[in-house]
Amino acid sequence: MFARVWEYEVPADQVDGFVAAYGPTGDWARLFARGDGFARTELYRSTERPTRFITVDLWRSQAAWQEFMGRWGLAYAELDQAMEPLAAGGTLLVEGSSG
């Protein structure tokens, strides 16, 4: 399994929109589902800082992720820009395989 883990600090007034867009059935998951090899998106909210979130996007392999980006990279960039007000881009924490 290949994972991409992101951290986000979300403005308090944007939390509901962020959860809707970045959750397991949100805009990102729907975009990723266009690619073969997408497994799921998980969303975690900090119990200590309720505006801090972690997303985990899981793919069957790094090759599946790269194939997705080759085909859907423009749509990814467009969605990323559209989501800027919700989370200001986030920080990639980990990109790697299990095992």
C-alpha cells in the first residue's frame, strides 16, 4: 500500500467545508476514485487542536498514484487551487509504502 499523509491547519470558520471536501466521500476522494488503484481516504481531527487535521490517501502502489497524476494531474491542480481557502495547501508529512 502506498500512502500520502498531509497535515492541515484549517481556519475555524472553514472546518465544516474542509471536512466535507477532504473526508472519505469528499471532493478529493471523488477525484482520486477516477484512478485505478485508489483504495481510500481517511481523515483525522486532532483532539487537542480541533482545527488541525491529518489526511491519509491510500493507493495500491506508488505506480498507481503516479499513473493517476499522469492522467488527472491538471484536475488535481485545479482542485488544489479551488480548496486553497479551506486549508492553504497543507503540508505533506509522508509519502511512502508500507512494509
